[in-house]
Amino acid sequence: MSDFLRSAWYPAGWSRDIGDAPVSRRILNEDIVLYRKSDGAVVALEDVCPHRLLPLSFGKRKGDALECGYHGATFDASGRCIRIPGQELIPANARVRAYPVAERMGLAWIWMGAADRADPSTIYDLPQYHDPEWMAVEGDALPVAANYLSLADNLCDPSHVSFVHLSTLGNAQSEDVPVQWEMSEPEKKILTWRWIIDAPAIPLFQKFGGFAGPVDRWHYYHYHAPNIAVIDFGSAPTGTGAPEGRRDNGVQIYACHFMTPVDEAHSIDHWQFVANFKADEATRQSMIENFRMAFAEDKLILERIEANEQRMPERRPLRFAMDASPVRMRRMVADMIAAERSVGHQAA
């Protein structure tokens, strides 16, 4: 059995990418078909017709239902078959699984566990995303040929920024600054952070922050198990009080990473950023390209790691002090999966 937590909300895709026509996504090793009904609500069904096992995504929407592209069997939004051409009697087992879906922060979220346990109010929401004084910018659905926990490792780890992202998000001044962390077991959260005091601004903030002198820089990595990481990072002029809590005179960005496990060796990083300033379209696009460059650097490293893990399954990674958060993150997720299995809440 795959090591995935099922009782959780996962991004099925950007809302902008789901329309009337059926689209297929693989999530937790399951194929899902998505489409919108006439009222705009997103439907998620098991992507297979129970007749001859053709993916339903090869079919088309008929009213608010989905018609198989092989023999026309039609399934409503609940997954129940409502039409078999040339046949009046419809077998009770002619149905496919339907999944709860809700939309938030520009994404359609799917609940992969038991439907009666799905609570949309528990979907992550960033208050600044809704603040008219802030700028929310949707990014990409970045495919990464690596397990989603490797991506989560990266997103619990400020220390890699000093070496991987020198062209965008880091510089050498942070290399020897230790990382701090704390864990909140009841909320299934891990916070990892560090401050770099009286240092040059990182390239991204040199370009978009307008800093003329040294800055005090922060990184707070908020991980919410099993698949969400929100990175609060920013800079303010040195000596203006940012470490003591005054950050309104600087640049602050939340980089949001909403991860979808595709299967054991592939994941999707749905990323966006929310900034405490407004920008014109040209600047927004330039910022998007800078983030794309940074996340492509992560992708390259994580895919090389995945390839070596597949090639050398007997090799155990050596752990350093900087790995405290990733180690606890993996332990937290493993404990959540074990608890889920023990009470049998995996699926409907």
C-alpha cells in the first residue's frame, strides 16, 4: 500500500484550468476526472468507466453528467450511472466513486479519504491572500519527478537557499547562520526559521525591493502536514526594528507551495506568491519568472536526488543538525498515516 495520507485536502488543479471539458489528473496513484457543472461547481469522479474501463476523461459532458466516449454510459455528479444506451435497467453497481471538492486560493481541492470526514473549513487559507492591500499572484503547477516528501524536505529547509538560489532567493551571507525550529503536534505544523542581520539584500529584493543599503532578512518556513508549505520571507533596512516585530517598512512575501502527490516518484508543486505591495503587469511577470527560475533550481536537485534514491535504495542519508525539521516532518506524516490506517478512515 502506498504511503499517502488520504484524510487530507490536496490540490486537484488550478481553478483556471478546470472547465466544461473533462480533464484527467492522477492523485495518490488514482486517476481522477474533473469538470464543471452548469452552476460552476467542480465535479471529481474516478476516471474509469466500469463497463470496459475506458477513462471517463475520454468522454464529454452531457448536461451536468459525464458520458463515456466508448458506449455512452452516463454518470451524474454523484458517480451514479443514469443512462445505458439501449437498456432500461441500470445495475446498482454501475457507478464510480465521487470525491468531495472545494475551491480556495485559486485552486480546486480534493478530499481523497472517506467522504463523510471531508470538512472544507479545514482547507488552508492565507488571510493576506484576501487583503486588498496585498498582491496575490498565481504561479504554475510545476511537475517534479520526485516523491512529494522530498519536496516537503526542501520546504522545511531554509539552509539550502544559501547554495541553491544565489541568483534569486539567497546569498552567501546566510551560509553559517543556524536554523531554528519548533513543532506543534496537535496542529500538525512545523515552523523553521532564521534571521540574517545586517547583510546585503538577496537578488530578488535588490531587483524589486529598492534597498540601497544592508537589510535584516527573515525566513519563516511554515509547514502544515502533509502537503502545504508557506514561506514568509522578507527584508527591512537594518536597524529599523524588523527582528523586534516591525516589518511594515520592508518587503514581505508569502511563497505558497501546495503539493499534490501524483505517485511514489512524482509530485506537483502548485505555487503562488502573496506580496505586501502592488505592482504593474510587467513587474508581476518579471517576479513570476524569477520564482520560476528558483523553483526550477529546486526541481533539478530533487529529481537528481530521486534518481539516486531509486538507484541506491540501500543507501541511508547522513543527517546534519540542519535536518531537524525535515526529519520531524517525515515522522509526523508517518504517524498520521499510521493513525489513519488504525481507525480505517482511508476511503469511502
